[in-house]
Amino acid sequence: MSERMTRILELVLAVLATAAAVWCWNRGVQTSDFAPAMDGAPAFTGTHYSGTWIGAATALVIVAGLLVIDVVRRRDRGGPQ
């Protein structure tokens, strides 16, 4: 595979990893609205964070970052030497 194709593939994978990270993050955060517990008390919203989904999103962001760093490294190197 040529150097240029490798860089393009890595950029596409970085974009896909970022999109997957956003999807995972959105799956990992859930909000629930609750009615007042008794008369005169305010209603409230609770937020639940799922560590598995948030961790997957974090890992995907790290992968995307490493791919971008590699693309920059390959570009600065100027191809095979």
C-alpha cells in the first residue's frame, strides 16, 4: 500500500473512531426526570453514567488521536526513506 493511501486510511479510521466515541458517550449518559417526592418538593432530574460506555468512548478517542499523530508523522517524514 502506498504511503498516501495509508495516510488516507488512517484519517478515515480516525474519523470513524471519533464518531463511534460520540455514539458510545451518548449511550453512556442517561437522564431521568422524577416527580416531586412529596407535596411542595421540587421535581428533579437524575443522571446515570455507565462506566463501560464512557470507558469505550475514552479508548476510541485515544485511538483516534494516535492515528492522527501517525498521519502527521508520516506527512512530516515525506514518505519512505
